[in-house]
Amino acid sequence: MKGITANHYTETVTLDDEKYFLTYVKSSQTDFKYVSMVPIDKVMGKVKHTKYRIFYSLIIILVVGIIVIYYTMHINYTPIKQLKNYAVDLIKPEKQGMNAIEILRSTMDTLTSENNQLSSTIKDNTSAAKDYLLFCLFKGQIDSNEDFNKKGKRINLSLTKSCYRAILFKLNGLNTKEKKIYIIEQLHILLNNPFEAFGRELIDENNVIFLLASDDSDIETIHRKLLSIQDFFKEHDLIITIGVGNSYTELNQMPNSYLEACTAIDYRFVKGNDQIIYYNEIVVDSSKFVKPPNDLNKLSVAIKQGNTEQVDQILVNILSYIKDNNPPLFIVKRLCYELINSVTKTMNDINKEYAVPFKRLPHVFSLSEFETVDHLTKIIKRVCINVCSYINDNQEMFTSELANQVVNYVKENYSSCDFSVKSIAQKFNMSVPYLSQFFKNHTNLTIQDYTTSLKIDKAKELLISTKMTINQIAEEVGYYNVTSFIRRFKQLIGTTPGRYRKDYKN
């Protein structure tokens, strides 16, 4: 220990092959020197023990962490794996050995591409659906504004205004399909303020027909709009001739307006191109012409009755009128359309009730395809006679069903103030004498006797089950003269309504 001058000193020494901590301390007060030797193993044992505990703890934590991570990854990967398998089944990737992420990325790329194609297809189909709906409208297959809006709901096509007319645009100077599409798009944009306008191209590549809906039939506003359209297209070196049909408040009159617009466009032969031609300005006074035969209602009744002879005679009368009186072309076209429309509605009524198979009739767009009126009349006659033959072959079924419809109509409407034999005849397109005989044949009662029976039975029910006055009951069952009601009640029941009620209570 010689040479040590410090007051405190520590070192490691080996004694008999065992290591010790040698500590030397010199007291500053007594000048004593203290020396101690402690085995290192004894001193460091607790430290080593603590170190091992920490080490093993870390290992346990690491193992548990790995297990938790594995389990968590397994849980999270299962949906991805299922999604990957679904994607493989869905797109069947051509490359083999792709991992899940690559497969999902490929699937998303494929679905995105297909979605874009689908969106494009839907857009094209929507456009086609709009064209078809307008085609049906101008053919006369749309009965009302409600019918149009119901069918157009899915393709965002609706009408909110109350006056409708057809406007035909004849385009000169078109040389590409793209230019025509651009023209139609611009017409939509220009016309849809302040109006509602929907258009489609016709078979004639230079013609575009538009339905124009407005709040009223103010022709001045429409004329200013059409002038601005002409000016717009003149700037694009395009000449547009415009034919304007009359305004109607019912959509089922659109075929008439279409025919009028076509007639106006044809009149450019006189007025020239680049004009706005209104049908009501070119139509001649038709009062000097013999009126066409009013046989269309009779034709409908004859078809429903299967009367081929009457169908033939009515068509002969219409054809004779056209040939003998030489009316203007627009009158002939209108008459032909009204003939087609009347027969079509009759066919549709029959088909809805009895599922009768019949050939489709010509429509307003096809009038120009027929060389002569004889040709058109022959086609209509052929279809009518085929349906008449079908009706005659199934006469019992048709007659029974028609009788049920008439009886049900009477039951539902006998108390209405406007109920009459004439109103029934108009409803079923029959003459009054024929309806009366038809009803009696199938019920063994006249219409008057049958409705009286219904009224008295209803009155008896009300007398028993309600506290309504006699006047109120009379009006409820369709008698608007209480004296007539009491007299008729007593005649059939044998007592007055008041006595009938008292007797029932007693």
C-alpha cells in the first residue's frame, strides 16, 4: 500500500484465484487507515440477478409482442385475403404470382375502366331513351302530361308548362355528324330559356323536330326566340328554315302539331329558305271544302263489334271523300292521321282487355312513305279486318266481357249528376239504340230499370243504416227531385221512404 497518498482508493485484486474489491480509506481526523476486501461475486450477484431478470422480461415481452402482432396481422389480413380471392374470381388476372396488393390494384384499374365505359353507355342509352320517348310522343302514344312525366322520370325528362307545339328545323349546310350534334345541343340550350324544349333528329338527316312547352301560347315571345336562333346560326354559316305548328294544351295532340310543322316547312317552296313559317299563316280557309265524313267513332264501334262490312264501308267513304273533293294536302294528311290515331286507340283498348295480337299500324312519321292514300287505306283495312275476324271467332268471350264492363260502369256511376244512357254510349263507343238493346240482351232489364233498382236498393240501405234526411238520401242516390224519389220508391216497395224507416225500427 506504499505510495498511496490519496485519502480514498479502490482497485481489484486477485487472491487465491478469486477476485476482490480492495478499498482503502484514510481518516482525516484520526489519521487511521482502513482497508477492506470484498469478493466481487458477492457484490455483483444482485446486479447480475437483476440484469438477468430484465433480460428475460424483455424476451418475454418480445415473444408476446410477436404473438400479438402475428395474431393482429392475421385478423387484419383475412378480409384482404378474402377480397384478393374475390378479385381473382372477378377479373382472373393473366399474370401469375401477383401478391394481394397487386391483384387489388389491378382489379381497381379494371373496375374503373369498366365503370367509365358503363357511364358512357348509360349516357348514350339515356340519349336514346329520350329520343324514343319523343318519338312516341309525336306518334300519338303519349296520352297526357302525367303519362309523359311518368315515363320520362328515369331519364330526367319532364314537363311543367301547359302549352305545347311542334317546331321543325330544316338545316342547310351540314357536312359532318359532329356538326349536327353540336347544332342540336345548341338548339336545346337556346330554346330552354324561358321554354322547356326537347328535340330529336328525324330520318331525314337535315331535319330536327322539337317539342316546345310554354306557359301560354304567346307567339310573340316564341317568334323573338326563333329570330335569335336564326341569327346565332347565321354567324356559323348555317341556314335554318323553321316550321311552327299550332299550340295545344293536350300532349296527345302533338302529332297534329307535328303535321302542321311539316306542312309549314314544305311551304318553303313558296316562301324560300331561311324563313320562320307558321302553319296558321299558310293554311287556307277550309270552310269552302266539304267536311270529311264523321265516321271515325263509327269505325271504332264497328271494329269492336267485329263488323267487317261496316269497317269496309267507312274506309270507302273516307277514300271517296279524298278523291272526290280534292282537299289540300295538309287536310288529307290530317285526316289520315286522325284515321290512324282512331284505329290505333281502338286496337290498344282491345289489346289491353283481351290481349288481341295485331300488326302494328303506320304512324304519323310514316305518312310520307306511302305512295298513295289507297295504299295506306288498304293497310289499315287489312289490320282492321284481321282484328274483326279474331273478335268474331271469340265473340262469346268479347260480348260477355263487354257486358260486364258496361254493368260495372253503371254500378259505379249511376248516382252521378251527369249519368245518362248517352254518356254510357260515348264511354263504350256505341250508339244509344245499340247500347240499349245490348244491355237488355245481357241483363233482361233496360238500363233505366237497372239503374232504378240500384238507386232504390241503395236508398233502402241508407234509410236503415244512417240518420240522413229523405232529401239527402234522394240526392245521394241520384234523384234531384225528392217528390220523384218518393213516388218511385213507393211504386216499387209499396210504402214511402219515411214509413219504410219507421217500420224497420219497430
